[in-house]
Amino acid sequence: MTGPLDDQIRAVDRAAVGAIEQAFGPVVARHCHYDDGVTLVAEAGGVVGVLALVWRRHEIGGAAFEEAFVDVIEVAQACRRRGFARALLARAERLARARGCHQLRAWSSEDKVAALAMWQALGYGLVPAEVGAPGGTVRGCYAVRMVSGAASMSP
């Protein structure tokens, strides 16, 4: 299922790094994926959103599965609450499902209150966790949505 902003979402290659860096800075641009995943942008008179997925394969207890991990998702402040994150994630879900991924997963630290609320509002499960970081650990949540055999997220 597609939504009203679907025509403003597209996959990009490395040629888009400059526009992504200009819109969101070098840290976001460094988290984009091309060979080991896909980077999507939302456009409305320029790049107003970006989502980078990386494909990850896991083997746990003899079971193997692949997931799509959201390495970065950003929407320009002036464009928030207009559906761009939902549209980016809906496209990411379709790509993950087409690839045969089991789930779509992301990480948000606990200080990202708006992001955690967004994940919940979009129907993602939140799993509290601590991850290692330089200088210690960071508390937050993994946001998880099953995509294999699951219904598509409503746009």
C-alpha cells in the first residue's frame, strides 16, 4: 500500500551524499548505506528526510534470519509531523519485506523522547536496552516491527 507522500520518497546512491550532508550534516551522511543496504530520501523542494537501512543477518540458536536495521532516520524540523517519517518507514518496510527480512529494527536513546513517541505511534514495539558506547553505556529502546508475513504499515 502506498500513501500520499510516496512519490516524494526515492532510493539514492552515493551521488546524493552532498545533499544529505547539506540537509542533515556529516554524521547523518556517514550513516547512509548503499552496498550493504539502501538509503531513502524524502524530497519537498530539496531533501527534507533521510532513512538509511542496513541489511543484517543473525544466527541465534541454530535459527537464521535477516533484518533491516534503520541506521538513521531524520526529518527536517520544519517538515516534522507531516507524514515524512511514516512514508520513509512504509517504503523501508516494503523493501525489507521484498528482500525477505524478518523484521525492521531501530535504536533510539532514552533522551530522544519525540522519536520514541513516533515509534510507538507508528505501531513499533519498544524493547528497553542498554548499548555500549564510548565512555559507558547508553539507555534507550530498540523499536521493532515484524515485516515477514505481517500486514503493511498504513501510510
